[in-house]
Amino acid sequence: MAMAKDPVCNMDVDEKKAAAKSDYQGKTYYFCAVGCKKAFDANPQKYLKGGAVHH
């Protein structure tokens, strides 16, 4: 089962059960809570700088 990473809090989120999701630059991001989506929507670049980089 594929888990998405909440870009705001870095939690693993089940895409089918995500509390919220947001489309940004052609990619869908999933969130554990509506509050995380609101924070992301207000400033996506803040969370994507380094946040989406997998080491």
C-alpha cells in the first residue's frame, strides 16, 4: 500500500483516507488534517523546499 507524505508535518498519509488533498503544479499532495492543507495552500514553496526531497 502506497503512503503519501504530508509535506507540512511529514507524516505518512494513506491516500484513500487523507483528511484533505491539494493539487499544486501538476502533483497531488495529501494531508493528515485540514490544518496542514491550509498551511500548505497558504505557502506551498515553504513546504516543498527540501521537504519533498528524498535522501
